[in-house]
Amino acid sequence: MECEFPTVNSNMDEIKEIFESVKTIAVLGLSPDESKASHRVAKYLQEAGYKIVPVYPKGDEILGEKVYRSLAEIPFTVDMVDIFRKPTVFDAIADACIERGDVKVFWGQVGLVNNEAAQKAKDAGMKVVQNQCAMVDHRNLF
């Protein structure tokens, strides 16, 4: 698989604003396995005061929160999606965010870039971050 360079991305000032404004973060691909990056990042964000919403295909609870099978199933406002899924599904994730109408931030973790999906999210009014770790950026800013 060829790695894309992120051409659609927020700068650190915008990322600081993101962390100051969001409250609820849906973590797509949040693994129950504590050794996985998705688990460590979500746990860090939860401990930093954010409401974490696990989106994962199996299990009932991760990090003490109810697990949803899709973004569409979440019955309350989601401010940000933090994506730990292959870039090939980013397009469908962008569509799901647009359909919800409440997602303000589309965040692809380190190594995850899909500029076409990112542009679609940006065009729909979302802030976009790609190829960056939410935990690392939060730690560096706060």
C-alpha cells in the first residue's frame, strides 16, 4: 500500500482549538487490547477529561464505556472522530460523519492518510487532522 502525504491538515493552533472545544470523541477501531495504540490513546484522552465512545465490531464495553458497532448507532452528539482504521475506509467514514451532521473534527491517527476523504470532510465543514497522534499532540499542547 502506498503512503499518502497529508495535503489536507490542521496546524497546531487549530489542533489546540480542537482540544479546547471538543467534549465527545468517537474512537473508531478502539481495541479492547490494552497493548494496542487505539486503547492507549483513548485511555489517555479519557483521563484528560474527554468522553470516549468506542466504535468496534465486538464486545459490550471498553474503558468502561458502551461499545457501538458504527458511528450511526451513537444516539448522542459526537464532536470528533479519532480514526484507527485503514485509510481505504476513510471515505465511508467521512460520509458517515457528514450524514450525522454533528461531527466537527475528522482525525486520522499516525500513518493514516486519505486526502480525498479528508477534503470531503473539510468541504463539509469539519476540521481535519491526518497522520498525527491525538495523545502526543494533546500532551505537547497541554
